[in-house]
Amino acid sequence: MSSNCNLQLKNKNYTCTFEITIDLIGGKWKPVIIWHLGTKGTLRFNELKKLLPHITQKMLTQQLRELEADNLVLRKVYPQVPPKVEYSLTDLGHTLMPILSMMCSWGDDYYKQLKADLQQTMAESE
Amino acid sequence: MSSNCNLQLKNKNYTCTFEITIDLIGGKWKPVIIWHLGTKGTLRFNELKKLLPHITQKMLTQQLRELEADNLVLRKVYPQVPPKVEYSLTDLGHTLMPILSMMCSWGDDYYKQLKADLQQTMAESE
DNA sequence: CGGTATCCATTTGGATACTG
DNA sequence: CAGTATCCAAATGGATACCG
């Protein structure tokens, strides 16, 4: 079908290797989850939930399961009542931190620049 | 609502600056589009389309419009028949390349590692 | 050539209720 | 505490036809 290179992984096709990266850490929640685990270390389910005020329980569970399946996050269950589940980054997960860090500061710069431009525009219109 | 920091930009709310980055370059197509424009320079609509064999015309147009609105891509229309439209990265767009580059090589490593692990598993099962 | 417009299928995500 | 299950709404994306 494709004239480009075709990479296959887990029944999915990619035309470029960073489609793989996007697939693993793209989406609304995954980068933030990884970021929190990377900067704060091991976190329990509800601790994560508090750090992501807008996520629903369903989404958090779902995203964590996917991250686990992709070997980016480690899930440790303590067999006790009430249950205790801890999440942390795997070694592979940690290797993503430099990328996320760059994305974070880029977003920061973009935000500041846009705010500055807005101030500029408002000042000029006076 | 949110106990975290709350950033607002263009009627959207973010709790962290890299949600902004994700919003701008996340999704299935944008990174690849930016990547092609960054590595190959100016491209016409149909040249881009050939580089992304699976994208539909609608999606390509849509993504390019969004990238343009976010000041990452420059759209230059030549007023002639048949039409000629050229796309290129803005200065801001270029600042994304180091991030995309890292994502690309990370995806590359991940792919190679997984393939290597697979070979290993197959070898052991013999 | 470089698009729009329309329609429709799939995917994603949210609200709510329930559970070991 | 850390989830499942179910249902439903919204967003995303693809096929197709048409246009200046």
C-alpha cells in the first residue's frame, strides 16, 4: 500500500519511527501521567488522580493499563484490604523524561511568547 | 475547578505547559507533516500528500490549517491557474525540530529493542 | 491543482452506578 | 481503595462527489 518504509509492531503499521513514539505517549493524558511519575516517583492510584483533577477514573485506569502494556509504567499491587496499588516508571519510561522535559519548556516558551504578544497588541491599541 | 495551575489560551484550559505542546503537535499527522517540512524545506500540497500516503485530502488540509493558525506553518498561495500553494515551517515551527528529532530516535530505539527481544524469544523457544 | 461539502463509521471520552 | 460495567455524547477520521 505504502510507498514509504513500513514498520510493523503489535498489529499496527507505521511509516516513520516517531509515529511509534506518538502512539505510546500521545493523547491527552499519557504525557502528564508519565511526567508526574517521573518527577515525583512512585504514586498510588488516588495520588495520581488528585494530580489530574479532570481525568475520570475510567480514563486513568485505561491509560495506566496501556502504559503498563507498553512497558513504560510498572504496576505493583499489594494484596491487602483495602487495596493498595502503586505506579512507577520503568527504566524505559524514564528514558522518555528528556523528551517530555523539552516539550514542557517549549510549551512554556510558547505560552509566554503569546502572552507577551497579546500585551503588545493591547498596548498598541490604546 | 482545578487545584493545579490553570493556563488559558485561545479558550482552552491547560494544567501544564506541555499540554500546550501536545495540543499543537499531538495527533496522528502533525508531527510527520512538520518533520517533512523541516527536513525537506518548502513543499507543495501534492508533494506533502505523496509523502503521507495514508492521509486523506481532507485531513491534510485540516491539519495544515491548524498548523497555520498556530503559527507553525506558513502557507503561500500563488495566484495562478492551476493553483500553486507552498507550505513551509515558520521560525517557530523550526524550534520544534529538536523535539521531533528526539521523538524519532526514541521511537527508533524502541522499535529496534522490541525486534531484538522478539528474536531473543524466538531463539529461546527452539 | 488544491481544495470544499456532505455523509457516515469509528473512536474516544465522560457520567453514573456498582464491587471485592 | 482501586477499580468494573454500562450507556451515551462528542470528537475524529474516512469516502465520495464536486468546484474555481
